[in-house]
Amino acid sequence: DHKEAVVSTQSTGEPLNPIKQDVKKGKLRFVNNVFPYHGYIWNYGALPQTWEDPNHVDSGTGAAGDDDPLDAVEIGSAVATRGEVKQVKILGVIAMIDEGETDWKLVCIDRNDPMADSLSDIQDVEAKMPGILEATRDWFRIYKVPTGKPMNEFAYKGEWKNRDFANNVINETHGYWNALMSGQNAKINCSNTTVTSSKSNISVDEASGVLGSQPDKSGDGPPVDASTQDHCFVSRTVPEKVCH
């Protein structure tokens, strides 16, 4: 049976940025099943120690960053568990524009995946896994439409950029993260135990105190609305060849 696609996010305003299920308008957030997809079509996560600076307008996209780490889709065959850390090979990137903000989407693969040795760059993905890049772009274009949002757009005419381009994006956003960690930010809680030069560095004992203060899990939470299993149908304004 398919399970609901939970939208989890790093709570950047809280100490140590815990991973939690996202909440919108007081309700737990799930990804709509937009036909022909069911939830996420790959493992979806983020690259640590990166930050898309909302004060920096990217020269290529013409839009400022979305105030989050770089998003990453991992296209290996194994389904990840929530919070799992994977070592990946970076393969490429696409520049999504989400409500006027730059929201880069990296594509990568688990280094331990059977396909990893045959994939080194974006053209390898096109050759070895035909259809997945088109389906990924289509998914990101339409996934918010059932919630009343417009279709997302893409810079660079929706072109997937190669590994070198992606690594440049990673290096640039890592620089913004370093600047974030060395200063103060009113919205983002930068408390950490590893970046000793950070103004927000705390001891392991202090971090343990933060974890110990969290409420114990009790029960399974509220019931999931049956509508999370429904399929939504969206008319495309831009065609995608999702099958070969």
C-alpha cells in the first residue's frame, strides 16, 4: 500500500533545527498526489551547510534565495527513512522559481546505489534513466497547484545544469551559510555544537538539555485525512515527455 507523503522540514527557528512535519494553517501538511505521481517520486532532502540567502539576488535567475538550505532529490532505488543521512554523488541542478524566490533543486544519487558507478553527470542520468529528469521537472512545476498556488517556473528555460554548475551553486551557498553562522539572524536559530567559530556555538551538555526538554512522543497523533490518498488532476500548460 502507498503511504501518505509527509512534508518534513527543518524548523530553522528552533534550537538545533529539528526535523518536523510541516504545518500549514494549523493542519499537518502532506504532498498531494498529482496524477500520474503518488507523493514524492524520489527521496527528498537537503544539503547541510548551505543557505539560499534571501538578501542575494542570483545573477542567473534574477531572484533572491528562499532562506532555506539547498534542496536535493536522491534518485537511487532505496527508500530513505526520515532523518537518514546519505553520502551522495552530485549530478546536476535545476533552478526553480517558487513564488518569486530562487529554489535550486539538486539531483544526486546515493554513493552505495547500484547505479552510482554509471552516473557521473547530468547527461548520464538522461542516458541511463530516461524520463526521470522530465518527470522531476513536471512534478516540481505542478505539485502546489492543488493547494491553490500557481505553477512553478524555472530559470534557464527549465534546463538541467551539469555537475560542475551544481558544484558552483553548492560552493556559493556554502559561503552564504558560513556568513550566516558567523553573524546573527533574527529568523534562523544557528545554535550548534560543531562550528566553534560561530557566535551560536553551544556545548554538548547544552544541546543535550535542549533535547531533554522536548516532550515525549505520545500516541500516533491526529488521524490522517483520507483525502491524502486522493489523486488530483492538473492541466499542463507546458508539455513534458515523461516517458520514452
